[in-house]
Amino acid sequence: MKKIFSLLLAASAFACTQEKVVEITISNPSATDRTNEITEITSDAVAKLNGETFIISDNSGSQIPYQVTYDNKIIFPVSVKAGENVTYKITPGTPEEFKTIACGKQYPERVDDVAWENDRIAFRTYGPALQASGEKAYGCDVWVKCVSEPVVDMRYKTELDPETKAKIAELRKTDPKAAQQLAESVSYHIDHGNGLDYYKVGPTLGAGTSALLANDSIVYPYCYKEYQILDNGPLRFTVKLVYNPLTVKDNSNVIETRMISLDAGSQLNKISVAYDNLTEATPVVTGIVLHEPSEDYQADAAKGYIAYADPEEPANGQTFVAAVFPEKINEAKAVKFSDKEKAERGAEGHVLAYSTYNPGDTYTYYSGAGWSKWGFKNSAEWFDYVQKFAQNLKEPLTVTIK
């Protein structure tokens, strides 16, 4: 009798466990293998777990990392060959500790920069302290890297260390050469084996920033006014930025809110922009700054992307930049500055993608960068990545939950 009772208990426990299994089938309708692509499902999918901690495992039974985002999505990396499908399982359990891949923070010690990164690339945008200084930097900046672990925080701490800065100041009085050597040894503008900051933004749209047009002129956003970090790893970084009022034609109170998310494994940020107090449909552009002498770019409105290869530097290699658009864009082309504007902005012009922003809408696109020393040997490889990214947006992975 005891044996029968034990078997019944075991069977009951097994049945309860089976009831709590969530199966997620990911199908790839495209002709491209999708490797470690971040996929999301709603938190409602795990309702049957009744709030229990859970693990996600692949079809070999191995745990995979996941993150619950600020907007109640469960995100995790999936790999699916072209035209095939795979099944992942969510079951009760204690997950392993996941390595942080996507992360960022604000740096008030560096004029309020907000900087973020993943295992492929890093970015920063500029804050109110820089705007108060009068320096003009409008667009998003790129920090290239060639290691998968986070490096941005270390770069800031090394360059901005108060003791090192004080020592450099003292040495400049007695030994300028030694001061210069010490400054170079801690500078994030020099590659110490993990990458560097050598991209030039200035008073331009930089690496794929968007802006409204008024009478065919770009209304450049300046630095953010307020920020809120919503996700901070391990797989996604999300920041919300609110800007000071812009003047667009006769309206001096147009307020931009920009949401930026960067996922593990991706070269491109997802960016969603909304403008409050805009009263009419208005042209909006997304731009990549052109630096002389490079003319190596592609602008394809039909396929929904713009891409560019910055001039190559002998020591630092080459930075590649792109923006991709899930919705139809009106036009894509290079626009050169006048000679006067070239001198003012320190650049040749922009590669621009033109869209229309309607009041109350959200304008969503993807922008980001790559480096010749971390995954892309030349512009042809970069353009191929961007084209596939644009095509994959049109053929998203499909998710079935049961």
C-alpha cells in the first residue's frame, strides 16, 4: 500500500511539473540563419508558474540567459537556422547567474554623458553639463571595442581618476614629456587593447541621430535634459531621454522623448522618438555624418537603410555606421554642407533618410556601428550585415507559446 501511495505521489508531482512547463517554439521564415538573436515574449506567458522563479532551456536542455524588462517582457537569445524552428522550455527553478552583456550609466564626472555598450560596440550621448559648457555635440557618439566584456566604465574611471589627473598637472610643470606619456597611458582616445573613442561627432547628427526639418533645415537636438535608465542588463540596456523644448517653425515648445535600447549581440540600437506639442505632420530625417575624404556609403530607401564607412585611420582602423528603418522611408541620399557649414561643423555633410512624423505617433528605427577590428574587415562586410538586418526586420522570427 505504501509503495502504491508513493507512486501516486510521484505521478501527481510529475503531472504538476508538466502542467508548469511553458513551451516556446521559434520559427525562422527567412533565408538567413539567426544566431543569438534576442527574442521577447510577454510575462503573461509564465502565468501558470504562479510567480515561481524559472529557468529557460534550449532543445539540448542547457540553461540560457534571460531578462525581465521594465515593460514586462521576457527576453532571451535564440538560434534558428533558415526555414527551421526550435523549441525552448520554461520550467520552475533557480536560474544560473548570468553574465552582464548590455549595460550603461550616467557619468556626471564627464559632463553628464550617458554611455552604454554590449559585447559588440559602445555608444554615448551628451548631457546638460556639456550643453552648459557651450560645446556643441548633437548626435550620438560611437566607442569601438574589440572585447566582449564591458569596458566603458573602466575607461571613464581610468581617464578621469583624480589622482592621475593631479599627477599629470604636476608633471606638466616639471616634465612635460612625462606628463604627456602618462596622459596617453590613461586616455580612452588611445587603444590600450580593447578599443577606443576616436569617432568625431561635433555639431552634426553623428551616428544615426534623428531630427525634425523646418523649411528644409535640420532642427538639431542638443543635449538631453533628463534621463532615466529603465533596463540595465544582462541582455538589454534601455534609457529614456527627454530634451529641452525645440523651436520648429512657429512652435517653440516641441519636446522630444527618445527611447534607446541596445541588446546583446546587436550592432544597432532600437530608437523610438516622440515629439510632444507638434501640431502638424513634419519631415524627420535620420543622419550619419560624412567625414572627408570618404564617399563610401549606401542609401537605399526601397530596402530601408543607410550605411557609411568612415575614413580609415592607419592606427585605429575604420568605423562603420548605419541606420535601418522598419517602416517605409520617403527618400535616402547624401546631402553635402555648404562651404560655410563645412567649416562650422567640421564635416562634409550627412547621409540622410527622410520620413514624415505625424503628431501622436512614435518614429522607430535602428542605428549603430561596427569596427574593422571587431567583426567587419571592410565596408562590404558591414553593408552586407546592414542589408541582412533590414531584411530580417521584414521577416521577424515567429513565436508560438503553449
